[in-house]
Amino acid sequence: MKHPVIKTLALAAACLPLLASAADPRAAPRTAGIESRDYQWAKMEGEMKEALAVKGVAKKGEEGYEVCGACHLPSGAGRPDGTFPQLAGQHTTVLIKQMADIRMGLRDNPTMYPFAKELTEPQELAHVAAYIESLCIPLDHGKYEGKDAAVQIASGKALYEKQCVECHGKNGEGDKAKFYPVIAGQHYKYLLRQMTEIRDGHRRNANPDMVKVIKPYTNDQLVAISAYQASLKMPGAMCKAGGKPGKK
Ligand code: HEC
Ligand code: HEC
């Protein structure tokens, strides 16, 4: 499948039926049996450690990213409907940790798993992460669209500043060295799904200290705090208005 058109068509065919299952990322968990208590968060071992130890080169990751672009888009923008997260702008450490966790079955992602499975070399993982890092941040993403957006965002901000700032930062910039994701400017529906999964204990690789904070949140509070996060601007080099998405 070297011909680019055939490759793209094959990928599209592979992705379409999967879009439906993306609505429920918990469908068919691959690794029933791994409980969060068995998992020491961000333990530096295996693939994650190896991929972090080698240098990623953006140019060398371009080809490896091709398959990812079928779902996350070539620009790394993901989809505003939240099925696929935005990857552009995310810390390389976070990308590597999440990929390694998904590959190990610590974070259920039946939609992506067959593709993640193919990335067998830690060096390749590092290259792909470096390539994603070289992408500019798309100008548009999915936001909360209810009429009460201003109220939701304000109450989400109050919660965020009390309980999330210490890890995810004042502007939602996360922390590269600590594997804390950028949450600013991510798609609202993706954020809401992750917040719910983490609260309910379904994202088993989640940071246990964050789980504690978020456990008592009501669904309404999750909506508000997700609306707030999506209202923030992702820090980093934005794509130029009217310009091509992709390279910085
Ligand atoms: C068939 C579609 C599909 C393909 C192909 C795909 N992904 Fe994904 N990816 C997803 C979905 C769906 C999620 C979100 C799952 C969830 O809701 O937990 C995701 C999540 C992620 C995340 C976690 C993001 C975060 O903010 O935590 C990373 C990193 C990621 N993908 C990287 C990649 C890379 C790198 C590739 C290529 C090797 C790839 N993906 C290929 C569907 C796909
Ligand atoms: C103790 C530090 C800590 C605190 C406090 C914390 N988080 Fe997190 N958060 C993390 C880490 C680490 C991850 C990534 C976990 C993993 O490896 O899967 C994460 C993941 C997330 C994600 C998923 C991002 C993605 O791309 O998939 C969202 C959304 C999020 N946090 C929002 C929040 C909000 C909102 C609060 C406050 C209510 C909060 N967090 C409190 C550390 C924290």
C-alpha cells in the first residue's frame, strides 16, 4: 500500500466504522483485570522510559504520523465534536506517556489501539511525538456552545482556580516535565468525556491525586469546568489566520 491515494482510502475505510465506537471509548475494554491500584502512575519503565531517553527528530516522524492524521487530521487538530483530541500543542512527554499507556492497555482506546500497536519502536514513538510538536496550533477548536456559556465558564473558572491550577497551570499549560497535559484549547466534548472517565475510574492511567480532586464533582460541575478549559487559548505557536495548517 505504497500509493498515497490507496493508503488514504484504506485508512478512511478503517476509520469510518470506528467513529461509532469512538463515542464510547469503554466499549470492549482490552485489558479487563488491570485495575488502577495495580498501576503506579507514570512509573519510568518500559517503552515510555526508552522513548523519553532518545531524541525525537520531527522530520523523521512525518511518515509515521501519516496514519495518525487519518483520525487526528494531518494538522493535528482532531475533531471539534470531540471524537478525536487535538494533538498539536500537547507536550511531547504527554504524547509519549499516553501512547505508551494506550499500547500497554492502561488507557482503553479500542478505536486507536490497532494503529498504536504498529508503533513498535520507542525511537519511532519519539520521532512521531517530535513531529506533532512541530505542528502549529489550529485556530479553531470545539467549545461549549450552550446559551449559558458565560455562566458555565465563570463557574468553571472558579473551580479550576481552586483545584486544578497547581498541576495544569494558570493558563492551562500543563507541565512538560511532570507529564501534566495542556488542557487549554482542547475540544470541549473531548474534555468532558475525559473528565467523566477520570472521575468514574475508567481511565486507569489517570493521576491518583487528580482522581481524588475530581471524585466529588457533579455532572454539572464537569460541564462547567470543561467549558472553562475549552475557553482558554492553548499556549504556543498558533497557525496563521488564512495560512495553511500544519508546520509552524
Ligand atoms: C482510528 C482513529 C485513530 C488513529 C488512527 C489514531 N488515533 Fe490517537 N486517538 C484516537 C481517539 C478516539 C482518542 C481518544 C480516546 C479517548 O477518548 O480516550 C485518541 C487519543 C490519542 C492520544 C491521547 C491524547 C490526550 O490528550 O491524552 C494521543 C497522544 C494519540 N491519540 C496519538 C496518536 C498517534 C501518535 C497516532 C498515530 C500513531 C494515533 N493517535 C492514531 C483515535 C485515533
Ligand atoms: C495532582 C495534579 C493534578 C491535579 C490537581 C489535576 N490534574 Fe488533571 N491531570 C493530571 C495528570 C498527570 C493528567 C494525565 C494523566 C494521565 O497520565 O493519564 C491529567 C489529565 C487531565 C485531563 C485529560 C487531558 C487529556 O488530554 O486527555 C483533563 C481534562 C484534566 N486533567 C483536567 C483537570 C481539571 C479540570 C482539574 C481540577 C478539577 C485537574 N485536572 C486536576 C494532573 C492533575
